[in-house]
Amino acid sequence: MSLALRAALRAAVVAAGVSLLVMATPLRAQDPRTSAAVAASGTWLALVDKGDLEASHASAGKRFRDAVSVPAWKASLAQARDPRGALVQRSVLSSRFETKPGGDGKGTGDIAILVYRTSFTRQTDTRETVTLESEAGGWRVIGYSIL
């Protein structure tokens, strides 16, 4: 195979890959559940990022508030986040929806699980998982883990 043919083939493969990415991006953005869950988790994560843990606890879902006291939340977050340093960048890696037991059974998903790829100053490749539940008034965080 000639060098010119290889270069043309490589360019075609790259162009096809870019086209697939461009076409797939709007599909994700069109799901209103994803947009709403990402917005709610972003607002909540911003409170965590700036260290306003009392506000993050207060704005979380009922299941979160009932399961974790403010002092326990502060202690666990200090242990999990402080060694990693300040936030550098965060992007959604994946999202999925599940119907919780006792949910509407229609498959609309009243639990959202968002996985973020996050970089901190002292740990550049981290995964944060934020679990949200649909409550009256919108999505509320009911779980957070960081690896």
C-alpha cells in the first residue's frame, strides 16, 4: 500500500471517528433527565468544592440527610477529598437511570447515577460517582463516592 493511500485511509478513519463523536453528542444533550440531573449534581458539587459542607448536606436528598449527620459528612469528606487537593477539572463520563423499588415501574428512572472524570491538584485521574433521586422539586443527591 502506498504512503499516499495510507494517509488517505487514515484521514478517512479519523474523519469518520470525529463525525460519530459529533453525531453522538447531541443525543446525550437531548435527554432532559440527563441535563437536569447533571445540573443538580453540578450545583451540589460546587458547594462541596468550595467547602460549604453544611449547605451541601442541607441541599441533599432526604435519604442522604437521614443516613449521614453533618459532622459525619464533614469527617468523611475531609478524609476522602482533602488529600487530593483542589479541583482542577471535572467532566461527565457516564450517566444511567434506574427505577427504584416502589417507583413508577414505567422505566422512566427515578434514580440517576452520574460518573465524573475528575482531576485534582494532587490526583489527576479520579472518578466521582454522584447518585441522585427524583424528589418533589427536582433531582437531589443521595450518594457520593470518590475513587
